[in-house]
Amino acid sequence: MNILYKYCGCRGALKILSSLELKLPYISDVNDPYDGSPVLEFMGTREKNKKAIEDLFKERRKSLPSDIDNKLEDREWRENLKVKLLETFRRWKEENCVLCVSRTAKNPAMWAHYASSHQGVVIGIDYDAALASKNGRGPIPMRKVDYPEERQKTDILDRRLEKRIKIFTTKANYWKYEDEMRCIFVKEDIDATGADFKTLQKERLALLKCFKGKRTWFLRLDPLSIREVIFGLRAKERLKSAIRRLMKRLPNAKLFQVKESETYDFDLIELKI
């Protein structure tokens, strides 16, 4: 079991629990401009850079400059290539999605920032079982986010999916309080280990819908994977009543209420459904 926590506003919590669909934001929509934006440089050896550029031109069916050795020494040519690669990297972020959750449900700052100033809800989902009852699929591959002190640097010519995942599971140290886990969902990739929309859509585990005028991906959740529903410290009774009605279709879910403690974390008190 791998229960992780989705902090939600009032309306978002009701939508998730009623539809059993989880919206996946595009990577480009994250709120920190440094998130997923490392310092990109040509970091390989001359021969390694040459091979990577040859592969890139071949992949794009473009002719490699006959004087590529001279081009590699030309700073202006390298900078122009860097601009084009940065644009490709930007489009990649606009086409692929990220699932962001936390390992804790007791952080007051998270409740304040992501759950309608303590009026919302946190939903505990077992990501080992979120898709497990459909077509025998295994767990969603969640990864712990790293929070280094310094901004990461990476090779602009290294386009491996594993490298991209590393980039998008690294955030600035000031976000460490989120204790975040992520999964990167891509349009299509043979190395995506199931976290690609082509496979998920084929198996009817993800769907593409219009949301606020934008085509948006949603992940379909197994109702058995909803394990905890937690009311915020200031959650209104009307919200609580609506959620109690929805929980009739969530047989594994337990209901909790946040309560102040003697520390700066919260306590959770289990409620009767």
C-alpha cells in the first residue's frame, strides 16, 4: 500500500470523489517558474556532443552540416542550436503532464496553500492500487522529489526520458516542506513504463476532456484506491454532508477530521461515516 495525499479545495474534492477522475496538469502549468527549468548547457565532451547532434539531425530528417566540426567550435552556431533545443524542451513541457501529491496530510502550510485555507479536503489515495483492478495494471510509478540547495544543471543534448523525469522531480529547496511525490505522464514513449497516455487511453484508464477551454488529461481512479478523506480544520458542514454521501461508493475509505495538536503539525481524528 502506498497512500499519498492530494490537497484539494472544496469544489475540487467534490469533483474528484464524485467523478473518480484526477486532473493531470501540464508540466508547463506548474506555479514555480524554476520548476522543470534547469540551467541547460552543452555539458558533454566534443565527441559526445557531435554524436548527439548527428542523432538529432537524423531523427529530424535534416542534413547535417558538412562542416560540423567547425560548427561545434562556432559559439554563435551553438547558441542558435541551443535556442531551438530550448523551444523543443518548452513544447515538451506543454504536451506532457505531472501528478503531484504529498507524503503527509498533517502540514498546516500545505492546508493553507492548497486546501482553501483549511476549508478544503485532503484525499488519501493508494497509488499502488489506483489502477490495479483494471486490466491487471500495476502501481503508478511515483517518485520522491529532490530539493537541492542549488539550481540543477543538465546537458541540453541529453533527451532520455529518465533524464527528463529527473529534471521534473527536482525542485528548489524552499519547497521542501511539501514533501512531494510525482509521476510524469508522457504522450507516448517506449520507456515510460506504462505512464504514457497512449497506453492508458487504450486501456480506458485516462481520458482527454475539455476543461476551462483546454484539452486536459484525467486519470480514472479505482474507487477501492480511495483510502482516506480528511476534513480541514475550517471545513463547512455543508461540504462534510456532501462528502459523506459520496463516500457510500468508496468501501475502503476512512473519514478523518483535522484537529490542532500540541505541536505545529495536525492530529487526525477518525470519524464515523
